[in-house]
Amino acid sequence: MCGIVGYVGAKEAGPILIEGLRRLEYRGYDSAGLAVISPEGRLGTVKEAGKIAQLEGILDEGMPPGTCGIAHTRWATHGAPNRLNAHPHWSQGRDIALVHNGIIENAEVIRSKLSDLGYIFETQTDTEAVVHLIDEAFQENSTLEDAVLTALRQVEGAYGLAVVSSRDPGKIVVARKGSPLLIGIGKNGENLVGSDASAVIQHTKEVVYLDDGDCAVLTAEGYRVFHIEEGNVQRSVHQIEWDLEAAEKGGYEHFMLKEICEQPESIRNVMRGRLLEETGDVRLGGITLSDEELAGIRRIVITACGTSWHAALIGEYMLEELTGIPVEVEYASEFRYRSPVLEDGTLVLAISQSGETADTLAALEEARARGASTMGIVNTVGSSIARKTDFGIYLHAGPEIGVASTKAFTSQIVALALFTLYLGRRRHLSILQGRELVAALRALPDQVAQTLALGPLTKELAVVYGDAQNFLYLGRGYQFPVALEGALKLKEVSYIHAEGYPAAEMKHGPIALIDDDMPVVALAPRDSVYAKVVSNIEEVKARSGRILAVVSGDAPELIGKVDHLIEVPHTVPALLPVLTSIPLQLLAYHAAIHRNRDVDQPRNLAKSVTVE
Ligand code: M6R
């Protein structure tokens, strides 16, 4: 995820900005850059792909000394991770520099309008549209803040941004909508801006969190906050209680917990600018096939590993139910070594958070060699899988640092739902069915936020059950892959042995294991197989099993039959896995804490398995 830091004061800005960038490194990035304005109003910028150390190495080349500047770490969303696309972006006259987090949804519209006015675009980023827009707005405004305001009134999407200009030096103008930003109030005639507290905490613990719609002007003397619609506003000053190390994790104890809690936002990001309520459809810029080519897809093979493979199984249920296209899901490690039959009309879809998993990459190459058309659902922009597929969908979930995949999993499910809708609406899925799914997707981030309130309950359950040697996870239909994923999460971070099983298969073998030493997590949201799962739960109860049931809404049928009810909000069956997987992530996390495990870097595991 991108990071922003800015400084205005009496000290040399360059080293402070570099230090701030280092504090943001934990968020993950592929390139970095900074812009500094000298007291005489000369704007200097440097940016580079790769690590901050490389940027530091070239800092002195052509950089004027200055006491006001902005800096950025980029995690690519639009355009490859290279020097050109790195931030800051500048105006044609090189007198305005801007850094931006978020996604500008109407960047194409702005680009085409400004191109008609003679603006030349050098990068593939959405951000460049905003800096040219500010440049254009400067024609009718005399201050940087007024030019920024005029420009932002034409911008749709999410942003946290910081701008400096040699036309109005000695100040940083910042704005926030949907992407966090805070002001750090310095002590000795200096002020800072950061996308999170870790960027400023070395200089100050007094911060002002900006709200959506807020802009601010920072100078060495002070700061002023104003709202894009309401004019000047007062925002309270907060005291940061964390130390530096905790600040990197946004105040959370572990990356895994931080990433679990980020899911309302990561799910918003995968849908941003893609939902079309009116037509019950989605806009997917990355799907470059014509409607005719899409109509030619007769079979889909999804290939992936680990958690991404579990998301693929959920995709199989969705795609078959809502598009009627036959789907198979293959472990990438198996697919690559057999002789898969890929007849004409087969689409091979690779799912991967990192985009670098060796087996998935090799499966993709096998599919390409056999002439199949290939698609990727990938989080990491510019990764090998993203580059080697013919087209695809990015997750925009931000970097996932905890080894156990959490937010990427739920974003993968949502991306699969978007693709299902896209294909379905170009086949037989009606506008009404489309609208129902779009409405459910729209409601999902808030429902995820509500589900996160299960934190304290899952923590208590982790204490009660965290010493068990084995766990069984049961689910049917859409919830079977969730059972597999719940078991994998628990295994990975707590080292408790766990099995995921289709609930009805239990009586064909695993039922022999059930006793009161083996907790059973039963996924029982109110979907088409609810009554069947209730019967399976009764079978467990009859054998003295201890049951934790995940339900959606009320479940009176289960009262007295299970030991604990874990209630998530209800939604359409295809999206229920997003909600039911969250308490399982939390349970795994708290069980790992209870057992004193290294949650973010469990033994023997790597975040990205780039070897066979
Ligand atoms: O980066 P990928 O999605 O391709 O990674 C696939 C698996 O290695 C990954 O999901 C792994 O299973 C995680 N540790 C699960 O938490």
C-alpha cells in the first residue's frame, strides 16, 4: 500500500523525508520518490523503482536544498512499478509536484479532457491526471489551496494526497477522501503530514486525523483545515500512545490482525469504480475480451495454491451457479505435471496474491503452451502472473505482510463475484439478478465491519479451545471451501492440527474421531443446505462433540444443540464465505496468541513460495 510523508519547517527536508519513507517501508512498496522546494522557490524531484536506499543514493543529484517537501512509497495500481510511474508526479512546467494514495476513478475522463487542452501525459498512472488538473486550475486561482480545491471538485474516487508548488512555496496542501491522512503537529516551527502515524511519530506524537472531504494547508507556522464543501473546520488533536514499532502496524500487535481488520477497506477497494447499480453489471477494465470472445468460453479451469485455491473453489460454485459455464479447480502443482486436456474455448484462470507462486506460474505456462487463453486474479501489480496472463483483475488489497493470507482471500472471493457477474450478464443472468448481487456487494464492506466485532468472542473461544490437539471444520456448498480455509488458517498460525471436510462426508470416516477433545467448527449460515447442516451438527452432538457454529442471523434451530453460536450478518449465498471466513481468521489468530506462536512468521512458511 502506498505511503505519504511531508515536511515543512526550518530543517533540511530531504533527510527527514527519507527517514519518514523508511518508517513507511513496512507497508510494502515497489518504488519511491520525493520533491523538495528550495527557499528561492526551485522545485527538485527524485524518484526511483526499487528500494529507498537507491533513492537516497541519488538524492544529491540535482536536488536543491529546501525545507519543504513531500515524499511517497508506491505500491503499483495503475501502470507498471517503474521510475516513470513512481510519485511525485509533476506538472508540465515542473512547478507543481503531487503524491497520491488511492484510485482516481474518472482518471480516463480527466485525461481525455486535458489532452484536448494540450496536456501531454507521460505516465500510465491515474495520479498524473490530478496534477495536470491542478495546473489547469492555477489559471483561475492564485493560491495552491484554491487550485487544489477547484481540481478536486472534478475528481471522483479515493485519495489521500499532498501537493507542493514553486508558484506558492513554503506550504504543503493536503486532502483526504477515502484514503487516510493525518497532520503531525511539530514542536519547533515545523509541521508534517503522513498517511499513517509511523511517518511522523519520530517528530511528534500530536496528530490531527483528517476526515473525508478535508483539505489542509501546512506551513512552518501552523496549519489550517477546511472541508471541501463546508469551509474552515476544527479537528481535534490526538495524542499517539504507541511506540515506533507498534505504529508500523497501525497500532495492532501483528500484521495478521491488522490485515484482518483492514478487510472493510480492502473489499471496498476491489469493487471501487466497478459496480454498475443501474444495469446490475460491473465494469472490468482489465477484461480485454470482446463480448463475442466471452461468449466463446465453454469451460473454465481455475488453478492456484493454498488459500488462493480455496477462493478458486468458491469461484467454481459461483460461476457454475450464475453463468452455467462448467468449471474445474486444479491444484497448480498437480496441473503442471499431468497432461491436462484444454480443448478450444477453455479459459485458464490463475489466482494468486503474490503473483509469484512458482507452481501457479508453471501451471499457467503449461496452459499457454497448450494454447489456452489465460486470465489472472492477482494482488501484486506487475508480478509475473499478472504479466504472463492475457488479461485479468487486480485485487487492490494492498500488500499482505502476515504470512497467513486473510484480506487477499476475501478480496479474491469478491473479484470472482465481479467476474461471475460480468460473464453472467453477458449470458443469461437477468438484470434483476444482477442488481441483487450488486446491491449485496455494495453492502458487504459494512457487514464485514460488523463481523469484526466478533473479535472479543473469538478471543474467549481461543482460550477455551486453544489447547485442543485437533479441530474439525465442516461446511457444505459455498461453505465447504470456507471449512478448508478455516482449518488451514488454524494450522498455519497456531500449529494445531485441523481438517476441513464437506459436512456430509464426515459420516464416511472422520466421525470416528469425534469426542469431547476435538472441537468441531460447523459453518451453518442460512443458505439452501442449512437444514442439512443442522442434521450433520446433530450427528456430532450425538457423539459428545463440542460445536462452535457460525450462523448468519438467528438460528433458533441450533439453540441447545451447539456449545457456541458465532453470528455473522446475512447476505446472498455466493458472498456468505466472505463473512463466515472472518470469525475463522480471528479464531486462528487468537489461538496462535494463546499458544504463544509467531503469528506473522509461522515456522517453516514463506509468504511467497517461489520455489517448487
Ligand atoms: O501468493 P499466492 O496466493 O499464490 O500464494 C498461494 C499460497 O502459497 C498461499 O495462499 C498460502 O497457502 C498462504 N500461506 C495461506 O495463508
